[in-house]
Amino acid sequence: MQTSRDLTVSSDLDNLPFVLEFVRLCCLEAGLDDDATFACELATDEACTNIVEHAYQGREGGKIYVRCQCTPEEFIVELHDNGAPFNPAQVAPPQLVGDLADREAGGLGLHLMRSLMDEVRFEFDGQNGNTVTMIKRL
Amino acid sequence: MILTHEVLKRCDVIKIKGRVDSSKAPEVEAKFQEIIGEAKRYNIVVDMSELEFASSAFLRVLIAAMKTVRGKGGGIHLATASDRMKDVFQLAGITSLFKFYDTVTQAVGDF
């Protein structure tokens, strides 16, 4: 693939299938195998859902900027938004053991992102918003 | 995503075909609501043989539905999940909450 490809969508979950297809095609172009492609798509789903639900708090007027980059060593998915600051440290980790009755639904998305990708970084800049960078090593 | 629903004598079977990303999970939630909340049926088999992709939103729907049917003495049996989907359940730490079956027939028969 080219070194970098970009897509911008509005912050509506109905756009998620287009974002995932974009990431899937970039993975295909970069020659990632099926497992790595699945991991990148799933991590992107979770990250976009966080942006829509937390950064933009369900508001549809915002934008989500998606960039896929491929280097000889890494495939990188970067998502950027101009919503409210997202601090991953404030998200309680999911409960991964225990009975059904004790399980809470939250925190799974972030956990999956970190489990599926080799590196996940969150940055917030007061002027430019949130950027999440997710890296799969090749 | 295509959802099909079959009512059998001892349980209901939901077949999910395609991709359940976070934008589609509410449709699965509505189907569970229809079966559990409206039809008052609490034994459900989910046929995952043609499920290609599912996010944590789908897992949350399954966990919530499982909590409800358990409270009514029922259960959710997961049939024919791919290895990749089983890996996602494993990563999410919820494998132990569900029973997995190699065939829909086995999943139905175990109710």
C-alpha cells in the first residue's frame, strides 16, 4: 500500500461499517494475514465506539479521522477526534473472572484493543483533541 | 448482518450471519428482547456458524441476555463458533459463562 491512507467520517455509529471496510482494505493491501486483519478491525471498532460514545457523547456532528499507515515493520491505525478528553486511566478494567452475576459490561472494549494490538497509545491535546494510535507489528 | 429466528419445541434458535459490529449489536439485542421479553421464552441457541465478526458490543448483549434468562431458569447455548470467535470470548474472559457446542443439534438437544 501507499505509506498512508486517510478516511474521514462523521461521528455516527452507522458509519462504522465503512470505517471497518476501509481498515480491512488497507490491511489487505499491506499484506496482513487474516488474524492480523481481524485484530485491526476489531480494535478499530472498539476505538470508534469509544469516540462516538465517550468523546462525542453520542453527538453526531463531530468528525472521526482515520489514518492507516504501513511501514516495513508495522501496520498503524490512528484515530483522531475533536471530542471531550478521553482518559483511559479512568476506565475501570473489566472483570475477567467470576460468576455471571458479578460481571459488569464496561471496560471490555479497551481491554480487547490492548489485547489484540501490540501497542495502543492515547494522547490528548487541548487544541487538537484525542488521538489513539494502535500498532500491529509485522 | 442477517438474523434468522426459528422457534422449536424446547428452545429458540437465532442464526447470525455476517458481521456484528457495534452499529449492528442493537439489532441482536432487539431480537433477544423479542424472544425473552415478549415471547417469554428463555432457552436460546445462538448459531454462530456464519458469524464473521463481532465486537464487545455483541458480547455485552450476550452477557445481559444470559443474566436475564438465567434468572428465569433458562440458558443460552452457543453453537458452531469459529476458532477466531472463541478466541475473542477467551480474551474477554467470558468463555466460562457460556456452553459451547460443535453443532446446533447438540446445542438444542442439551436443553
